[in-house]
Amino acid sequence: MNELDALVQSARSGFAQAITPAELENAKAQYLGKAGSITELMKGLAALSVPEKKSRGAAINLAKQAIEAALNERRRALAQAELQAQLKAEALDLSLPGRQRGSGGLHPVSLTLERIEAIFGSMGFELAEGPEIESDWFNFTALNTPADHPARSMHDTFYVEGGSEQAPYLLRTHTSPMQLRYALAHVKRHRAAIDAGAGMPEIRVIAPGRTYRVDSDATHSPMFHQCEGLWIGENVSFKDLKYVFTDFCRLFFESDDLALRFRPSFFPFTEPSAEVDIQFQSGPLAGRWLEVAGSGQVHPNVVRNMGLDPERYIGFAFGMGPDRLTMLRYGVNDLRLFFDGDIRFLAQFN
Ligand code: DAH
């Protein structure tokens, strides 16, 4: 092997040993750099005769081209290897299962509210919502609740800043103010027809929502839910209340094996008034009377506050506790579980 072939071979193996681009550039300098072997050989040409220069020069050039070709080939190989390494490092394993987001679900009380809305909706009741910060007038006065009524006590009610002493604001203690808010808007829409004696379409509405009282134990929470119901027309009687509420309870609990009792009671805004108790005929709660709502025929003073003539318009109202209904439906014995936010408890309902 001549000296030039040996040089090319040594360059090839030197390049092959370089495993990074930087090492390769260093190896290149040994052959093609300013002080590299090829450059040195070129310098040696100066001492040769013209014909010798020609043939020697051509041979050196061939060797140089071979070394450059080897260099470029190695460069490509290293770049390729680098790309492969990068692709491998950044590879996504598309066969891995994705990270689960965890499926959410509705709170048990929300499930109850949806159920109440669906059942009353099927009976032709509208759905209304109202403010949780309420005026003293809507919460008490308009509902025929006199100034000395115990429900107005500081011990029962959260008063909030902003109102005057005569007209304080408070967190509504029940959903009953929605009777007035809804009825007033309804009557306003039909005022002309009512005044002309043509009458108005019946008021038939439920109003679910949050309510507040200063109260806290296993069966009372300072924030709780109520759902108000109101049906006012020219011919709506206590019989309709019994029918509607009985139907509701049977649909809600999915049982015809359910007794209802309307126990005489007192509310300022109804006369007569009744507490509604239910009794399961089978299951763990069988035999016990359980209170689920207050109800009654809307008091003439309240009908008057709605802007209607109590001689012509009459109806019933009820207020029930969705929290209580949820406890009964699912057999939950501590109301506070609904508000602890413990996912192990809540997940059971979905
Ligand atoms: N608002 C009453 C309460 O919170 C419940 C109630 C009783 C609502 C009788 C009514 C009703 O609409 O007619 O205790």
C-alpha cells in the first residue's frame, strides 16, 4: 500500500472513531487543516519538477477527495444518529393509556332538585328562581308575618348590611318570598285583562333554592334548600293540593305504597295550614310519619299583596325541604354529609 492510500485509510478509521460532530471536526483538522497531512504534502510539491508536480499533485488530490468524501459520509452518519437519538428521546408512546380526567357527577341534593323540577314540570308548573339576599318585606311582611313573629328574631335570621332599620336586608329564611315575586310579575303581565274582568292564566310555579337560618346540628344546617310551590286560580282548592302533593311524593319516591297525612298546623301566610307527613309502608323507615313540607291555602292577605282580589282568586302553596327528601330517598342520616365535600360520600350517588 502506498503512502497516500495509507493516509486515506488512516483518515477513514480516524473519522469512524469520532462519535460526536466535535470529535469529527478535530479529526478532520489532522488531515485537511492548515497543519494537516494533506496540506503538508501539498507544500512538498514546491520542491518537485514540473512533470513530477503534475502526477504527484494529481495523486494527492485524489487522496484529498477520498478523505473529504469519507469526512462527509461520516458527517451525514453522525447527523443521522443524532436525529435518531433525538427522535427516540422525544418519542411519544401512543400506546400508553391517557391520563384519566375523572368523571364528575351531580351532588345528591342537585339530583333531588332535578327530580322535583322534572316531576312538577310534567304537571305544568313553571320554574322560577329568586334572590338569596331578600328584603324584609318579601321575606316577612308581604307573607302576612307580623313584626313580632319569632321568625324575625336575630337568633333565627341572618341580617345583612345595606338596608335600613325599617327595611333591613337578610338572607332569605325560606323560599316563600318567591310566591310574591313570581305572582307580582305574573299579575303585572296580565293586569289589563284582570282589571277588565277577563281574568288571568293560572299561576302555577315552583321555586327551588338556597335558604338560610341560624341553626346547626345533624338535621339542620345554616344553609339548606327549600322548594316552594304555588298554584293560584279561580277554582283551586285544598283538594288539588292533596292530589298534587300525593302524586309528587309517589313519583319522587317511586312508590305507590306511601301514605300522606295533612296535619293541621299554623303558618302566617296560609289559612288553613297543614304540615305534610309521609309514611312508607315498607323498607327501613316503614311505619314512621316523616314531615316533608309545610302547606296550606294561601291567606287572603297574601293574595291581596299579589295584587289580586281574594274573593276571586284562591289557591295553595307549599314549601318542602329537598335536603330532607334526599336523606329519605337515599337513607342518609346526617345532613352535614351533604356539605362536607367528601368525595367518597358524594361519589356513591353517581
Ligand atoms: N316557608 C315555610 C317554612 O320555611 C314552609 C311553608 C309552609 C311554605 C307553608 C309554604 C306554605 O308555601 O304554604 O317553614
